[in-house]
Amino acid sequence: MNPVKHVAIIMDGNGRWGIMNKGSRNKGHRAGLQTIENIIEESLKQKINHLTLYTFSTENWKRPKKEIIFLFKMLEKFLLTKTTSLIKNGIRLVVLGNKKKFSLKLLKVINKSEKKTLHNKKLQINLALNYGSKEEIINACKILIKKDKLITEKNIENSLYTKNIPNPDLLIRTGNTNRLSNFLLWQIAYTEIFFIKKLWPEFNVNDFRKILNKFRLLKRNFGSI
């Protein structure tokens, strides 16, 4: 039976769900936040070590400015109100991505949450925020060139945002869309991928459990037979 140590999720469909059910993309994002909390709680119960959530991509800056402002304010509020709960539950928060575009206020909140949760061991939540896998790989190569190191597989892995994080065992994408959208392209070479038709606010704990159970029973060859 395969152990589940690291789950990565592309949380697709918030905006579409919001338009269809509430007449607002932002209300869909708010509903999706509740799904996140449910999945975090279940991840603790399942003793998962890492949960990586695709929160905001480098391409998401193309969205309407009002929606971007709402998303970052929602994130800021979440961190301000939930960091104490993260500490209580032994959860560490890590942000993966290029932080240069964040406001000073948001950056301060992120850094504070990361610092306060640094020593927590039960579950590490990796928020992929202003994250793009292509940019991550290019950045890793630039680091190695600057340090005059050889561009090898090991050296690249040690220069990625995820350098101290094991590769995902499985990747879940909701939203009835079968693509990776520039997410963890290096890290998911042998990750099992589950594409789900449900939109993210519709995804529930039972759906999550079914995927975990299915993964545990898979035969994984990693190039062998």
C-alpha cells in the first residue's frame, strides 16, 4: 500500500462556481476557502506531511484587477485570523513563488505567519503564490550559473522553491480541466494525477478520501516493470 506523504492540488473552478451559483466570481473564491479548510483538516487526520495548494499563478495577473485585489485581501485575512489555529494544530506555512510583486503589507503578514509556524511538524502547507514552474526552473538555473555550479539534476532540485520538500505523491486538479497550467512541472515527473470534474467549492472530504484510497492501491513502477 502506497503511503501518502505529499498531496498537491490545483484548486480550479471557484470563479465558475461563483458565477453559476452566486452571480459572483469572488463569492466562489470565498466558498473555495471553506473547501481548503476542510481538506486541511482531513490532511491532518490522514497524517499527510505536505499539502501544496496552487493559490495564485504567475499567469493569474491577467485577471481583472478587482478580482486580484479581492484574492489577496482574502489571503491576508485568512493568515491574520488563522495563524493561531495553524500553530495550535501543528501546521507549518510556507509560501512558494516570487514574492517581489506582493504589497509590503501582504509580505509582512506572510513573513510573520511563516516565522510563527516555522517549527510545526504535523503538516506543512505550501501555498504556491505568484508561482510559475517555468520561471522556477529558469530561476534555479540562474542561481547555479551565479554560483558557478554545474547544471545537474540534483543541483537544479536543490535550487528550486521546493528544495527541501519531497515531490508530490499525487496531484489533484478539480474543475473538469485536464492540464497542469505551469504547476510543479519538474516535481511531478512520477506523480500520480487525478483530474476531477467537480469545481473546487463542490469538492468534499469524501472525494478526497476516495482519491487517497485509490492512490494507496496503485502499482507504481517509476520506469521499471
